[in-house]
Amino acid sequence: AVAPSSAATVARTTTTTTPSRTPRRGADSSGGGGGGDGLFHVVLLNECQEVSVPVSRLRRKENYLQHRRRLQACAVARIKLKAGTPISDDDVLEVLRVWSFTMNPVRKNVIPEGESWVFSDTMGLVRSRCTGKPVESRLSSDYPDILRLLSAWMRRKCGSKFPGGFPFTSVNLNFGYAARLHRDGFNVGPSLLTALGDFTGGALGYFPDDDRKLGLEALPPLRRRSVVTKNCFQLIDGKRAHCVEEFQGERFSVVFFSVSSHRKTGDAVRRGLVRKGAVWPTQQSLAKVTSLLKPPRGYTQQRKASPKAAASKRPAAAEGSPPAKSTAGRAKKDAAEEPKPAPVERYRLLKHPHLALNLQIQHVYTMPVLVRKCKGRIQKITALRRKLMDPETFEPLGPQ
């Protein structure tokens, strides 16, 4: 079978195979997309030719029904822009609920543990995965009023904080997933983000002093801050470690940011995006918004003082005072007064928790060992704590 070479592809019949994964809310479950080895009968409109295409070769981004949903969302955005009234959170939420998200398997750094894709779309300037050059996203060229609506909404809410306008080249839209701990790789300058929807939890876990000298798994969890983003914009440095905490309900997030290679953008692309609402960044504007964030101090641990240095800091004995006790006697007394280490909880594994921790049934593990196997991933540590409370999975054996 010949795979379609054009986006102008319309599915005529649906496959009889069962989808490999049930779409979550926000996906277009119509249109016959699914897994398996079944075939789609499609028509290539540019060649007026009917062919049979394997399901694995049919791109979801070219789904006609998804395109129709996105056109509806763009029409709603256009009506709200023409109304001339200030764009509100409810207006944006209404458009996002109509919008059909793509199952994105490319953003490996944010996909939660155990998942293979997330609902994530980017408008504006993007980095071509083929050439690495900055190009305009097909989403903003096909549905320009979505970008105009988001830009007008952000300016209304944050105009007083950024008199010259917050500089951005791109807008990232996300739905229905808690991004794991990560650092953005191709951004420049701060990011401005918020969350919308009917949900609880879902705060942003942020390491404000991350200077990128430590790996993600080595960052101290207790130094992470929870930043509330629901219905309010927050300014962060995307290159510092951050994640989304667990949540319940319907959660959308909108992130305004600048692509690091924006200076290489062609004039035609730049002018087109500015007409659609982008505030093109300059060296001065990026430096101005960057100055609003405190520079990271890092999380490197202080070194323990050597015995020689500690002895030099001890005050000298006063004249006429009784002689100091011998070093051996002092060490013995300090050892006797030193508190005993806290007991370590142990657990016997009864069945696999499906957390990819490489555990073995009937083996006994201590709590520190289990936490280390999570490699600092917050979502995995949270899931582990829930599994430890299940007596059918982990049998508590008491302290060691």
C-alpha cells in the first residue's frame, strides 16, 4: 500500500481493528484511528486516487474530523475577537474545550512514567525536527485566530506587569497530563504560563535555585516549591527543573515562551507571526523580563569540616581552668551521647507494582532503597507511596 503523501486525505470506511489505546478526553475518538494491522480505504485528493493504507501509516494529524473540530474552535475564537470585548478566562476555556488535541509522542522529556504520548500542541515558531531551523507551526498558519485570541487574552491579564508586552514567539497548549520533572531545552528567556479548567491539585513543582549543575534525580525534593497556576499567570525560567503535581479533573495549560533560535527566523515568517499576535523578542526585552527572576543559587551541599579545621575553631582554654579531658575520653562520651539512628521500615514485595523499579517478588526492600530506585522522579515516588499503602502489593515487616 502507498502511504498518503498529502494532508488532503479523507477516510471513507473505518477499520475493524480495536484501537490500541482508549483516547482520553480532548482527543477526537471518531474517524477510525486505531492500532493493529487493519487497513483504511482513503482517497488522495491531490491525485484523485483510492488506496488502502495500513493503520500504522495513517497520521493522526491528517485526520479530517480532527481538522473539522479545530476549524470550529478557530471560528469560536474569531467570533470572540470580533465582539470587541476583553477576552476572559472563560472565553479561552471555551475555545480549548472545542479544540482537538494531537497525541504527541515526541515530547519525551515531559511524558509521564508508563505513558507513550501526551496531548500537547505548539503554535507560533517551532524548531524543525528535520533541519533544526525555526519555522512557523502548521497549527498557527491553519488556525491563526487561536493564536490571536491567546495573545489578546495574555495582554489583557498581564499588560500591567509587562508594559512593553511579554516577548514570546510560541504558545504551547497542553491537556490532561502531569508533566514529569524536566528542563526545557530550546527556550530562551523566561516562560509565562497558567492553567485553566475544573480541577483540583495540579500546581507547578518548581526548583527556583536550579543552576543545572545537578542531575534531575539529584535535586533535593524538599527544596521544590509548589506554584499555583490555576487562573493566574506565573513567570518561571523553563530551563530550571519543573513538573506538574498530581491533579484530578479537567486541566488545560497555556505556556508563552521564545524559541532560542528565533534570530534565524526569516523576515516573512517573523512578520506573519507578529500579525497573529506574537511579541517578537529582542535582546533588551529578554534581558528586562529575565531581570524579574532571581538568579539561581544552586543546590550544592556544603562540605563537612575536617577534624583539623574543627579543632582550630574550638576556643582556647582560659588560664587557670582545669585541664581538658583526653581526646579518647571525649570521643567515648560523645559516642555514648550520640542519638541512635532512626529505624528503617522494611517491606516484602507480594506482587509487582508496575512502576519499572526492577523489583523481585518475595524480596525484602527498605524504604531508602525503594526511593533510590525512583531516581528522583516525583511522580514515581508519589505512586510508590500509594503502592506501599496497599497490603496486597507490599507487606510491611516493621523497622529493621
